[in-house]
Amino acid sequence: MRTLAAHLRTYLRGRPAGNVQRSRNFCSSSPSVNRADEAAAAMEEEAERKIGWLLKVIFAGTATAIGYQFFPYMGDNLVLQSISLLQVKDPFFKRSGASRLASYAIDDGRRMKIVELGGAQELLNMLEAAKDDRTRKAALEALAALTKSDKAAGALHKAGAIPIVQSTPSSVEEAAIDKYKASLLKRFQDLKYDGSS
């Protein structure tokens, strides 16, 4: 930082930074030279401070741009990546994708974005093909998060959610499965959807 300021000082004054120090030592008796040196020192400090802020702003902007490229887990990218996790054969990745979708579905706009990008259908496929209780629970939890929106619940109904949810087996170990299942069916009933799609 000081090196950059010294180069800037040299550029602005047209003389090397070392000469400034020598002139201070040899001309310390003259009051007009002292005032000039004090003004120059104040100007140097001001330039260093401004350059420091400029470098900080450049660093913050660069870090933000790089962070957005390396960590694209925001917005549509998050939804698309989560939906693609639902299509993997490994149940752990399916549960991770469903959990991310459930966390993302916090308002009607986001819930509809998940439905529009095909997440609702993939969650139903995941629930239908699930072999273990933890995977069923994750799918039901994400579906319950989606049905908080009337439009998303309507899209799930059209996709055939009611028969799939009804055919989901109950679990002794995972009481949450029965809770989510009952919650989903009650939500569909409240919206006056019958069992047929």
C-alpha cells in the first residue's frame, strides 16, 4: 500500500519519494518549507486513505462476482440444482434435493417457481419410487411446503398427488410421515379437491 502511494506521489510531483524525505531534513529551519512539507504529508495521507478505500471496494466487488460464480446457490440455480438432485438414483441426494426445495419454498412466488421448473412432479415421482422412510419423509415434507400455496396445490392435484400421497405406506419409525400425509390430504380436502385427478 505504501509502495503504491510512493509511486503515486512520484507521479504527481515528478520527483522520487526519497527526495521529499531529504528536503525535510535539510530545510527544517525554513517555516514556509515546513508548511509545504506538512501540506504534502497531509496530501499523502489523504491519497493513501482514498486509494485504500478504492482497493477495498474493488476487492469487495471482485469477491462478490467470484462468489456468485462459485456459489450459485441462489434463485433459479438453486431450484434447478435441487430438482436435478431429485433425479439421481441415490436416496441421500434425493433427500438433499427435497430438503433444499422445502427450505426454498417460503413464499407463493418461490413455490410456483418450483412447480414451473418441474419440481412438484419430480417430488411426486420421488415419493412414488421411494424405498425407505427417510426418503418418503423428505418428499412429503417438501410437498407439504409447496401446498401452502393454493396455485401450487392445484398444480399438484393436476399432477396426481392425491392418489400418490394416499398410497404412501405408513411408518412405525417415522411418525412424521403420517403427520405430513394427513396434512397434505387435509389441505387437498380444504381446497375441495377430490381423490381423482
